[in-house]
Amino acid sequence: LVDGGDMCEVCPASFIGTTGFGKKFLKLCSTIYNLKEIDYTADQHFNQNVKICSWHLTKEPYKGKTKVITDDGEFNWDLRNGVPLWGDNLVQSSILEKIANSSHPRIPLKMGQAIATEDYCDDGEFEVLHSGNNPANTNVEPDTGDVLKFVVPYSMSYKKRFITNAHIGMLNAWCPIEDEEEGERLSKIFEHPLIQLYIDNHKRTSGFAPAVKNGEVPDITDYDNLDTQFNFTEEEVAYLVDINVIKE
């Protein structure tokens, strides 16, 4: 594209995002390119299984203002603040950030041992839980010890948590625990609808739960007054009540 040139396209709405290519393109569109308009109503004209949008950019430095068109109306957005958000998405984003940045200590989950797929073999000397509670054999000596562990798969199957003394592979996150009671306490945190909302949506990528993988799940010991613990606004509390995450 020549300097001052324009480009208009229709594509999946994920062309800008918080991960992968979408994150890189968002950076370009808010620096060396001027993304002038995004129309999220374009999918009214297409029969696709994904959200569609149209956009218009000019090859010039970003001007700090992008016109965003949605089913709810139009507004201006500065892409340097991230992906455009509105309505419930804006409320949810604020909730997720407050959980991510609260003063709660975090459950100290860490990645399991990085053992390459080709290093697993049927006649391997050591047994490792490579993914979830599924054992695989390897001749690579495990380094996760035989301590009692609380284990959480960091894929979206994080709901299948377990306690074990086994060695742990790289598709699981884990932390040492004193006893099964401590593991059950930690597992209870993952059962709370607010934490599930957080894990399911915070920086989520297809099939994976970054909050688990990166050890960002808050270690909650008191379930009373979660709204004040996380400093939620009245609007945010009303949203959480409406989607049955917390009770009034």
C-alpha cells in the first residue's frame, strides 16, 4: 500500500484481537496505519458461521480515533486502548481486569515438565501425566517430584482437576499441596461461577485458558462480599447477577 493509499476489506471480526495475528494487526492499525472505520454490522449481508466486519484504513500514522459501527449505534474509539468494546462486553472486560489485578494472592500453578511428544514411548521407564489425567511413558527422567500435587489441565478442560503424586507433563499446570484437604479447597475455587467466568474469558485463546497456564487464578479464602473484594461497580454487580454468577 502506497503512502496515503486506502484499503477496505470484509473479513472475520477477529482481524484485530488480543492474541496472535489479531494482536499484531491491532498494533499496526494503531501506529503506522490509520484504521478509520470498523463496521461490525457487515455480517447482516453474509451467511457465515463467524462474526464478520468491514474496515477501512489509510497508510498514514494513526490519528487516535476510529469510527466503530455496531447494532447498538456508532461511537469513536482509540485503538491504542485495545479492541473496541461496548455494552455487556465492556462491562465484562472491566470485571475480568479487576479479577486479574486484585490484591488476592494467586494459586501458584506452574507448568508441568516440557517433554517432547517424540520422547514418549510405550516401553518408557517413567510414567508421566502428559495431558490431563492421561498417563504416558517416557525415558526422560521426570523432574516434578513425587510430592502431593493439585493439577489443573490448562486447556479449556480445566474443570477436570485432580490430586495426585504422579509426575506431571507440559499440558498440565500444578502446584504442591500439603494434603488432600488443601487440594479440595483449591478445587472449590475453580467451581465458583465468578472464577469460571474469569477463566473462560480472560485473554482466552482457542482451546486454552491463559489464567490457568500463567498462574493468574486468585486464591480465594472468603466467599462473602466478593463484589467488594474485587471492587465491582453497581453496574458490574447487576451484570453478574443477571447472568447468574453472583446472587443479590
